[in-house]
Amino acid sequence: MKIVTIGPFPPLRGGISDFHYALFKQLSKNNDVSVINFKKLYPNILFPGKTQYQDKKVNDDNVYSVINPINIFTWFRGKKIIKKINPDKVIISYWHFFFIPVYLYLLKRIKKGNRYILFHNVISHQNKPYERYLLKLLLKHVDYCIVMNSFSRNQIINLNKDKEIIDAFHPLYRVDSRSYTKDTAKEALKISNKNVILFFGLIRDYKGLDLLINSVKYLNNRVSDLKVLVVGENYESMSKYYDLIDKANLKDKFLFDLQFVGEHDTIKYFISSDIVVLPYKTASQSGIISLAYNFNRPVVVTDVGGLKEYVVENKTGFIVNPDEKDLSDKINYFFENKLFEEMSLFIKNYKEKFSWKNFEEKINGR
């Protein structure tokens, strides 16, 4: 089968690019797969981070880095590539309404019955009033919507109740962690604390880092020898978070690494941690849960969006209200009852259901 996938792809960085790369590798095992990638995602003036690129590159003749969302002439190139390949299936990665114009242009030139959109988000975190109108236009030119939780499914039904929906899941990223033990990972990071919490990923308001900081105030006298690792590039000022830490006299509890970290450092941070906390205020799903399960690390997630659909309560993690007291109580419960080994072992077996092969079979079922 000839398949074209469209969306962010290395050397562009970020969770959606990583997902696209892993999907490409899986689909390529049994199909002829081509990728239409973006040259850049956003104009520099709109991009809040340091760079849109990473070191990873994929040297493949079937990868075409041609699209610029604000340059219509590059859309023509994308159209020509699709026409030349004449694919049996086109899968587009979607997460933000900014890309609807270019996606609409390409979808109108793809044969009906072949048009799939993989939704990482349906409604963006910005939730603009005109966004639903644009999404309704987009959905008119889509044959199948691939979603990874019931929260996204319901959002699509509210936009277009007649749309065909494929229910899938967020597969696990496979990262080999055998190069480190928990002790050697801690040694590499120069930490010696017995109890370690990890907050991983881009720092933005909706990620709820302030909830985690405030929860540590309650943990301070309950969990001894605690360190909180905050790892990821900040897309906003850190001053409000530092102020919270200073006012609560928690500076010694936190270690910050405010940059985009590569795979090698990612391994160290996850392996050195006991539990991964996602105190999000809004969400659809998160690749951070996938990464945590890859390393057999339990998670604490807030009851927002589709996060809870990936957690087996008291087995792979905990589901809490987006409230600092509830969050601190569950973290304390985890450490007080020494649940790491038990939960880690359960995750080791549980995570096998989230394979890329199973994900591909979900898509190929339609």
C-alpha cells in the first residue's frame, strides 16, 4: 500500500514530530510510505522557544521537507508530490488550527476515501472562538478521524456527528534504558535524594507546574529526602514559578533543566525518578505518559481531557483533581507505602497493549 503522511517530522522537534517518526517506522515495515514534512512550523516571531529543530535527521528519499504554512507556493509543491505518488491513504497530523488552511488546500486535492486525520488535539489549548468554525470546514474534507481518547472523540462528534471515527490510543515510545540503573542515573545527574519526582516537557501555563510547586509545600514535612526534577524548555517566563518556590522556602527541593533534552538525557531523568507527575489544567492526551511507561515509571495525572484513560488507578498511577492538596496526598501515599516496585512491575506487563503494531492495525481496519 502507498501511504503519504503529512505533519512535523525530524529535524523538527517536539512530541508530534517524535510520534510521526515512530509511526513512519511502523508503517514502513509493510507499506511504501512517503512523508511530507514542514520546512518550519511557525514564523520566528510566533515561536516562543529557542529553536524549532533538533539534531535528529532522517536520511530517506521518501521524506520531503517542503511545507511552510505561511507560504502558499510551498503548498503547491506538496500537492505535486501527492499527485505524483497517487497514494492509497493520506494521514495528516493535526494539533492546532493555525495549520487548517494548508491542510484544507491539500485535502481538497486528495481522493475521497483516502483522507485520514490523526488528532493529537481537537480543540487547541488556546481555544479561540473561531476555531470550531475552521474545524467544521476541515472535517468536511476528511473521511476518517483517528483519535486517541474518548474526550477527543466527543469533541469531534460535537463538531460533526456523522464523521467516521477510528478509536486508537497513544502508543509507547520505545527508548532503550539499559545503559543506566537508578543509582548510575542519579550519579550522572549529581543527585542523591531517595525520593524523586519528575515533571517533564515544555513549560506552559496549562501544564500546571504551579500546582506541583504548591503541592510540594504540603509534602515538605511528609516525604523526606525529596527532589523534584523540572525538565523542559520554558515557553513562558519562569519568574512566577521561582517566586512560588522562594515564598515557600522550597529552593533545595527543586532541580531545573530548562532546555530541550535529547534522548540520552531523557533516559537519565526518567530512570532516576520514582514517579512522573502531569498536573495539567487542560489536555487531550500526553506522550509523557507513554515515555513514563516505557521506563516502567508510574504517573500522577489530573482528571482533565483524556489523561485518565491511560491510567489504571493504584496500578499504573493515580488520577487526581487539578488541586494541589489532592495532588500532594496521592504523591505522599505513593512514597509512604513504598509502591514503586509493585507499580513498576505492573506497568512492565500492562504497557504491551500500547504497541505501534496494534496502533497500525487500528488504522488499517478502515
